[in-house]
Amino acid sequence: MSNASFDVIVVGAGPAGLTAATGAARAGLKAFCIDKLAPGGALINLAELHEVDSHEDGPQVASRLTDEATEAGVELGFGEVVKLSGSGPWTVETADGEQHTGRAVVIATGLAKGTLGLPEEGRFEGLGLSHCASCDGPLYAGRPVVVAGTEGWAPREAAELQVVAGDVTVVGKPAASLPDGVHHLDGRIVALEGGDGIEAVVVESGGARKSIPASAVFVYVGQSPAAEFLAETLARDATGHIVVDEGGRTSAATVFAAGDVRAGARHYLTDAIADGQRAGQAIVQALK
């Protein structure tokens, strides 16, 4: 499918994107959901979900949402979107040159990987620097680890690491949602220390610096909206998140945003699904 036309193109196949596409397809619209990775978004890496009543883990919820989308008639595609152009219909272009047009577009790309903003980060990527507790946590069983950040997915990742790691320290501003037994340090990481892998982190707290032993650092700070392909004319807030109205509509006609990429998102699964539902309903109202 090198070039195709749809009623709705959803960029990002996380919970918000899949839900929006499903809602549109169930209303009879031709919907296409594209992602550069497997469907499910951040859910794929979450072994436990503490905010929902079901006994499903992240991959199970991702599989269910994907099945619901395909059963509704959503077409799934894979590719990295690099450009959105037009004014309705819109053209979505991928890195490998494919172009798809849609009467409406939903941006549900979530957040890019976090960064500490340190020059030595690249050297430790894959050698103790991680962004996924369920992926890499077992590699550090019984050893001290650090979670950078207290917002978004950070508390969930800290809880997951607590099961396998010898000691978990969360570095960041105070937060009431951290798991019991997890150490907290109000400060920021200013350096990584080690040779062939991370051995310690230097934390600046209260004007002083101290080194904390750590075999790994899981980074959940410095995350930015994954929407570099959007035109600068689309309204954003001070942090680069897309500004939307109550229905998820952006400043551009028939372009919507849902999930963590939008301004004001709380980074909860239930919120992302609700976002997708609202966007799907708004699209149906706009196009039918």
C-alpha cells in the first residue's frame, strides 16, 4: 500500500490512536492507523497496570485494542511519518516515500524517549541507560537502580523495578504517588559514572552533590512530544504539546490530537483511551 486514500488517518497506534481509529471505523469511516513500531505504544512495555480494574497487563491491553481496531475495519500500517501537509484533504508522508491522504488526521504519537541532557548519555545507552523497566529490569536483579523522574510512567516503572532490583531510588521533585519502599531524592542527575557500564550517578540536591551507586538509570524526564513532522503553525503550548479543544480538535481544521502528545495530558491509560474516544466522536461529527 504505497499510496492510498482514507477518511481518517491516525498517526500513532498506542491506546489513544487505536481507540480513535476504532470509533471512526465503527461509524462507517475508512480509517488507517500507522505507527513506526508495533501497535500498542507504551503499553507493550508495561507488565503491570495499576490504574485499571481488569487483570490484563500492558501487552494484553495492547492486543485487545488492536483486535478491536481490526475487527472494526481499521487498516494498520507501519512506517515513520515524516511530514503532514495539505489543508484537508491531508497528506501523510513516511520516511520510505509512501504517501497517504485523509479527510481528517489524528496525531496520537505520544512522547519521545526521555533524556537527562548529559553529554555522556550516548556512551551509556544500552550499558545501563534504559527507558523500559520490563525490558531491562531483569538484567539488574538484586542490584541498585535509579529512576529519573516522578511524573508520567515513572511511578509505575519504579514499582516494577522494585520487584527485581536490590534497591530503587527515584530522583526528582516530590510526588505522592511513589510506591512504598522506594527511596526518593529531591534533586536532579548531573552526571553518570562508570567504565563499561553505569556504576553510579551524581545527584545535585539542595545545592550539594553526591554520588549514588547505581547499575542502571531508567530515564523518564526530558520527554518531548513526538511530533517533529508537524508544521510549526499548529498551536502548541510552551513545552511543545499540541493544544486541543474539548473534542481533541487542534488549531488546524480536521486535525485532532489525543493521548500524551496533547497539552494537558496526565499520562494515564484511562485518560488516553478517553481521549481517543472523544477524538473519534469529534471526527465522525466533522465528516458525516
